[in-house]
Amino acid sequence: MDIDNIVLNLKNDYLEGRVQHSEFVDFMENVKDPYLVLICCILSLRTNDKITIKSTKRMLELGSTPQDFSKIDLKTLQEAIYPVGFYQNKAKQIIDLSREIVEKYNSKVPNTIEELTKFKGVGRKTANLVLAKGFNIPAICVDVHVHRITNRLGYVKTKTPDETEMKLRKILPKKYWIDFNTLLVTHGQNICKVQKPQCEKCSICGFCKEYKLK
């Protein structure tokens, strides 16, 4: 499969205005602090981007460092991030995680997937996003969009996001690892949707196995 042209087409879709990042994706593209990437990603889990961006901005009015959130009142944080999914649990998770970073890691977010996934509630998707966007370390963040689109294309044949990540680590050129998630999330939100994908507008349908089978 011509992954170079697929990536190029997806980049051109955005640069030429055929697709747009959601406000939250746009916001995350400009967040370079590993800690902020981590807690913002926690908020985004199981929540749509429109709700997440509003809750994220309210949360960041309260602080921006592990020290800030290690001391924050639980109810105050819950009220700030409401109505993200599981907001009560997420508020407690952010506080507990912040305290652990302060006490065990000298207020520095660890930069390996092994250490990041030791935090309660932090899976490979979140850990990879922190590495890629927070540390600029090549890492493949596989969410539902990356999993769905790479399977539709026929680039991988996998059943779970974790399986997709492991397969992509073997076949996707490393130069694309950091940006791959943003490209496919944007494509998935605008074009290659779960229901009724807009194949007639898709710049990469010529590479798509599922499209060719229709």
C-alpha cells in the first residue's frame, strides 16, 4: 500500500481546507507540556470533543502543573470538568495522578510507555499521545479512528486498537508516527465516519480496500 501518498493526501486535505480539525484536536496540537497532554487526554476519554474542549479550558483556569492539581479540592475540580464522561472518577484520577507525579517523579512526567502505563487509568493510547505530543518521541497513538480507518483501508487486519498499534509499529514508517493520529482523527471526524462514510469526498478512496469492494 502506498502509505506515503495516503499521508500526503491527508495532509493536503487539511492544508487546502477540505477538512478541519475539531477545536479540541486543534487545541491539543498546540499543547507541548507532557503533563497537560496527559490530563487533557484523560478528560477526552469517552467524551465528544465539543464537551471536552469547554471542560479542558475550565480545568486549566484552576492550574497547569502537577503541584496545582495535587492540592486542588476534589469537588472544585469535579464542577470544573463537568459534564465530561465519568467526571467524578476523572477528577479523582487527575488529583491522585498529580500527587504521584509530585511525590514519586519529582514533579516530572515520565517519558516511557512502561512508566506512564503504571498510572491508574492510563492505557497505551494515552501514554503514546503523551510521548508523541508532549515529548516529541515517535509513538503511535491508536484510537477508534486510527483503528477503523487503517482496517478499512486494508493497511492492517486487526480486531483491537492495541493489536492495531503493534501492527503499525512494524509497518508504518517511523517518520509518520507522531502525526498519524491527528491525520486519521481529522479524516475520521470529517470523512471516514463510523456510519455513512463520505467516500465520494474521500481523497484516499483509491487506496481503500473496503471502497473497492463496494
